Amino acid sequence: MEAKAKARFVRVTPQKARRVVDLIRGKQAAEAVAVLKFAPQAAAEPVLKTVQSAVANAVEGAKRNSERLDEADLYISEVFVDEGPTLKRFRPRAQGRAGRIMKRTSHITVVISQREKATSTKGGTR
């Protein structure tokens, strides 16, 4: 079982969003939510919303397919930040010049998977 969520055109620079995303890569979904709630970075909020959306997508997908899903088995299998379009703005500078301001945007993608239970074998060989 795999679920995906994307947040596009988020007004956070990709470099700053990647710092936050690196904190949660490979963690359990519940643990990732807890980390993001208390992360001091501003980029943590849109990443948190995307993770929560991916978890909700997994739960709804399991309901739709009438499968059993334990939220404790969900983990972040893939998470990445791509660069979105840059908004170009100008600020007046001295002597009639204009300074360029680059307002960068991000596309945040979170993929959540369900951990497979380890199957034990009875009477195994040495």
C-alpha cells in the first residue's frame, strides 16, 4: 500500500524546505508529524500539512479497497522537494537602479508506504 501527496507552488525556497524534509526521511509517519510540529523552521508547516495529507490519502485508499490499514505501520518511504517557478520582483535602489528580488517556490512530494510485517518461519534450519 502506497499513498502520495503533493503541495505545489509553496512560497518557501527549496533549499530551506529540503533542510526540513531531511529531518523526516525514512521515519514513521506519527514520529514525522511530531518532529514537524515542534520544528522551529517556517518550512515545517507546509511539509507537515503534506505529510498529514499523505496519511489521510493512505487511510482513504485502504477504506476504498476495503483493506486493513494500521497507521502505526505507515512510514515515509520517499520525500523530496523540487523547485517551482520563481517570482521576479524589483526593488528601487540608489541612482535610479533596480535590484532584483527572486521569490522562489517549491513543490513538496511525500510518499507514504506500509511496512511489511516480518513473517516468522517455524522449524527453521540453522
